[in-house]
Amino acid sequence: KKIKEKTRNIMSEAKLKWKALESNPDILNSFSKKVGVNGYQFCDVYGFDEDLIAFVPQPCIAVVFLFPSNIKTVTQGEQSDEVIHINQHAALGNACGTIACCHIFSNNYDLIGISDDSPFGKYYNEIKEASSAERGISLDSNQEINEIHNSLAIDVELNSTDASQAVEGVDNHFICFTAVNGNLYEMDGCKSGPINHGPIESDILRSALNTIKTNYVDPNPDVMNFSIMALSANFD
């Protein structure tokens, strides 16, 4: 009983330290700019049909996917030297939205052109040679990124949910998809490593959407609360 109570206390403290982010392009765009990402923007993806995909600006370099946490996924993933994977350990609470962004920025660091002096640049150079577990520990101790994350989680102008929901969190989870050396990788901080879905046949956006539809949406026809965002070169 004492062990269970201690675990609950740890989880509660983690949710207070890392509040939940909404699936909202404006929030992820604000986070991106504050940590040092310029020239790229997130936008909503409204569906899997070609006429809806056409609204997403190209080139798209990554996709963020939000889904209910109770959906079971079979593939666990494997450690890979060519991919930077960040472990979401218990102390990281509701940090999955930030971890999804960090996965994208880490694996596209040179493409995006992030400055080494930026908040994310400093984190990246600290963890790029580390293990997945060490990267998660380093993120949890990164006060600058944590403060940016929480400021956006409770921003009343950006969020449709109230602050108490940001603290308690919701039963949803963020992951991302991006390309590394021509392969589509799924990156989830709660898995043991990245999942290699093989060579990208068309483009990153369509490959990611096909994988999401096959592995998450089609097997769960009664589930409606999925959300997809794409990161593309700045379309202003």
C-alpha cells in the first residue's frame, strides 16, 4: 500500500511540474519559436483524403499525432544509433507534447537550422550523444524548457481548457513521425525506442498518415478523438 501511495505522489508531482498541452498548432508554434525554431510552422491536418491533405503546405518534415492513451499498440520499438529517442520517464508527467516536438527538432536539427545558443540548441548539444534514458532525465532537469512548456499549458488565450485540466492532464498522448535517412520513424517517449516503418514511398506527410490510419484509426472505428498536426516550412 505504501509503494502504491508513493507512486501516486510521484505521478501527481510530475503532472504539476509538466502540465498538459492542448493539441493546438498555435501552442506548438509558440513553443517552437520560444525554444529557437524559426522558418517552420505547425498546422492542422483535417483528414486522410487527398483534397484535405492538399491544404497542408509542403515541404512537410514531420507529423504530430494525438490519440487516447488507452489504445493499445503492439510494436514497442528498438534502440537505433541513427535516431535520437527521448524516454518519457515517470517524472516527466504530461510532457508528451514537448517530447514529440523535441523528437522532431532533434532528428531534423541541421535541416531546421536551430541555433546552438537557443534553449533547444543547448539541450540538443547536451543530449545528442546520450542514451534515451539520459535524454529524458536531462529534459526533466531543463528549467528553461520546462518553464516555456508550462507557460503555454496555462495560457488562457491559447487554451480552450481551464488550468485545472492542464495540471491533471487528459487521457491522451502525443507522438510524432519524421524521416531519418529516408525511413519513416514513429517516435513515442513511452516506448523503448523508435519504430522504423520503412522507406518513405511518397512524402513524409502521406507516409505518416497512411501509417496512422492503418495502425491507429482503422483498428478503432468507434474512437473519434484523434488529432493530427503537420510541421511544414513557413507558409507566411
